Amino acid sequence: MRAAVVALASVLSLQGCAPPIATSPTPLAEAVATADPTPSEAATAPPIPSPSATPRPCPSPRKLVADISLAPLCVPGASVLTEDSIGGPDLGAIFDQVRDDLAAVQAEFAWTLRRQPEIDVFATTRSYTTGLVHVFGYSGATAAFVAENSVAFFEPDLHTILVSWEAVRERRPVAAIGHELTHFVTLEACAPRCDLVPAWLNEGQARLAEATITGGEWRLVRVRYEAASMAATKTLLPLPRLVTQGEWNAVTSWGGYYKYQEAARATELLRDDIGGAQPIGQLYERLRRGDDVSRAYAALTGRTFDSFLSGLASRFADAVPTGPAIVMTPGPRADHGLGYLLYGFASEEPITLRLTGRARYETEEITVSPQGAHFSEIPDRYPRGSYVLEAIANGTVRAAATFEKRGGRPSFD
């Protein structure tokens, strides 16, 4: 697992977005966050798109970025350009993902975009870095830092998203584009009062978009169980201290990853409390009218926002079985059949992982995070049969999970 990135002041100075919604590199090789807004009135959600159409080139002109040629791809509602070396099934995957993500995020906000996002998809991390320099105007050092610590990036001033296809293509469904499009829609849906959007909500919405994408259920498991593990280890961050983007960016290292999980889980509960059709749309309608989140929450739920904040730790913990424990998830990669998450362990507890199964006996020494959790994967190539995964500390089995593999496609209990 990759540690979270440190937000550089040089990166922040480049973003030029509204105070509460500035661009900042994020952790984990999944997606980067940011946003910055424009005007709005209530709008109806766009229709859910029809089943996948065959992607086709557009008559629009190509785009040249340094010596990299990008070809336009006809995706309704977006200006999508892909590097020439991307083709075949990958073009279809990009077409479907952008189309579906656009529909989902506009429906979430009850918002129809006033302008099209531009999405430049580069084939490699190297060409992605070149795009950060020549499209966004970043210095070489800043571009290298952002490329090292992100797989996609949104520049508010340019209304443009850059994507490294090499970094995201193996994790299906691709969540990074939906993450950035969430920030893009926020850019419009919160105006003219984007100063009322706290950083934790802005970033939590984008992470939740990753976790609720069809086929990405393993991410939602991580959000819920890792937030619960934070509650168990008393490592939750006070949301009132994550209001400005500067406060958000200042939380780094392990906290730089887990702050996204906490914010996403808090956003999920906020949506649940508001309830009804399109709760985020209801919230943003009130923000546009000048209510802050506290007043909007009280008006929409009949409860105080202080009660929401004070109840988060217990709600996080009560939503999952008490740890320490192991929860199995679908695998994040096409060639990985299972993921597993240890949660609720002591902060930085040393653990021996023992996997026992048909013709397979393995052990691995790990240390869980300061938040008491650890996520990894079991390769799908392992032989079919029953397996037991145990977490052992000081000679005692602290947690165990049993799963069954059949024909390379696992089922588990």
C-alpha cells in the first residue's frame, strides 16, 4: 500500500481555484482530487445513458501536446482525447467509463453541466507527466511530483482532467475519472457560494464516487471498514479541522490516505440522513442559496450538525462487526480474485499472516497501519479449494477468514 502524499505549497500555488476547493495531490494509486465552481439553479438529473455504443473517432481536430498526438473520441457530454497508442478494448473502456461517470455524477448532484469537461487520456505515466507540463503549465519538478503521486488530475482554471491510462487501466472499473468528474461538477454546482463547501465534503464526495461505481464494491468495503478501524484506534480526524484546503493538505503520511476514507464515510452518512431523492442535490441547492453545511443539514434533517459530528465515531463502529477481524472483498484487479482487509487491530500492531489451502502454505510478516488496518490481495491463480487466512500476534490467532476458490473465480463466507 502506498503511503499518502505530502501536499507541496508549490503545487497549491498553481491551482488558482476557489478558497475551499483547491487542487491537491492525493494518496493511494487511485485518483487525485480538486475542484473549483460556477453558477447554477436547480436542474434535473440527466437521463441514464443507453447500453454501450461503439466508440468512434470524432471529426474534431487532433491535439498535439509536445510530441504527443491525442485523437478525439466521441463521448456525449465531454471532450475526450486519447493518446494514439491507446486503442481497441481500451478505447471502449474509456468511452463507457466517461459516459457512465458523467451520468452518475450529474444525477448525484441533480445538476446538468453548463460546459463540457475536457479529459486528456495519456497512455503512459511519462506522457502524463508531459501533459502536466504542457497542458497545465506546471514546472518539471511539480509535474514529476504530481505524476508520481496521482493517476489523474483536475485543473480547475482550465476545466481539464488529465489521466494516466497506464496507471489505471488494470483496475476495473476505472474510478479515477469519476473522482475527477465529481470535482468538475462540484465546480459548477456549488457556485456562487463555493466558499461554503468544506474540504472534507468536497474530497469525501469524490472518494465516495469511486466507492459507489458499479463493480467497485470492494472500495466501499474499504471506506466503511477502514473508517470503523479509525474509530476503534481513536485516530479519527475532527472534521471541523478539515474545512479549508490548506487544513486538508496538511494531513499527510498515513493520515493523508485515511482522511479520504473518513470523509467518504461521513459523506455517505450525511446522504443517508438527508434521505429522499438526490440528497446531495438537496444539500447543494441550499449551499447555493447561502446556507452553510451546518444550517443546510439542520433544515433538511431536523437535527443539529453538532449531533451529526459527535455521533460519527459510534456510527462508524456500529456499522461493522467488532474487530479485530478480517473481511474478504472482490479483487481490485482483473487477475486477482480476492482482496482482504484486516481492521480493528491495535495501532501499528505486528501481525503474521498465515494462508493455508490446497497445496499452499504461506506466511507473511506485516505491520498494520496506525489506524489498525491492512489491505492486500490473494492472486486468482491460486489453486481451487478451501483456504483459511489467519492473522496471528504473539502466537495467538487474532482473526481468521475462510474462503472457497472454484475454477479461479472465488466465493467466500
